[in-house]
Amino acid sequence: VEDRGLTIGGYESAYLADMAMAFLLETMDQSVFDVTKYFGIYRDDGLAVFPGAWTINDMDDWRTKFQGAINDAAGNNKLLFTTEMWAPGDDAKQKIGEKVSTETADSFPFLDMQLSWSNQGDLKFSVYLKPNQQLKYLNAGSAHTPGCFKAITSGVCHRLTKLTTIDEDSADMKLNELYPEHFTALD
């Protein structure tokens, strides 16, 4: 029984990852979050927002404190956290060992969301596609009911809307103009 595991991407794996992280985040030393404006985690990917401009060394110090708090709550050091700090406009990417690095591009991907700054200096969000990602929602020849097919379009449109910041550039655009790849896949 001890040799059995859960498959990556399986329903049970996701449930266990959520449950384990919820427990650890609830029982760990909460003072590590005192310097954050926002912290959220989805499965094994987290997003933290900090006030002001941080250096890569500041980020390394925070990651070390966070890692220590998780280790204390877990009673071991088997979970390893890395950080990628978004530093748009920096001249060169930086790295501290294998644990902390910077991303210097004008936008920053997180899961299927992309963060960027508007011309007015506001943080904005849009949908992110990985390079060479192929969108496939459901095989057209499947045995799913027409209602299921219709629900896919509705669900995709709802998700795209929730992940998109409406600003001056996008206010008069339709979703299929903002995300043509998604609508090609839906067709």
C-alpha cells in the first residue's frame, strides 16, 4: 500500500494538493504574510504581491522565511518552493541559485493569466497561452449532448471575461477579437 501513489493531474491528486496546502497555510506562522499585499495559492502555484520595489535579495529573504514556516508546519523539508519575481524593465534577468529568479518582460504569466501594467500605471490582467499551446475543448465527434456543447462555449466566455481587465484599449472590443485562438477552438 505504501508504494501506491496518485497520478499527476488526477482528480484525487488535485484534491490532496489543495487539502495539504490549506492545512499548511492555516497552521504555519502567519507573520510571513505581514509584508504581503496579497497572497493566494492554486494547487502548487502561488502568487504574492508586495508593496514597493523589491530586490532579488529581498525576495530571496522572504522565500527563505516562507520555506521555513512551511517546513515547521509540515514537520519536514520535503516541499520545496521557488520564486520568480516580476521586474519589468530591468536590464537583465537575475538568479540566486535554483530558488529565486527574475522575469524582466513587460508581462508576467501566472497559470492561464497574464499580468501587465497599463499606460496609466494600473495592474491589468488578460488570458495567457503558453507558446505552442493548442486549445481543444471537446472533440466534435464526441457523444456529448448538445446542451454540453453549448455549456462549453458559455463557460469559456465566462472564464475569459473574468480573467480580462477592461481598459481603454479593450473597452470597445468583443471577446472574439481579444482572444481569436479561443474562438477558433470553440468553432
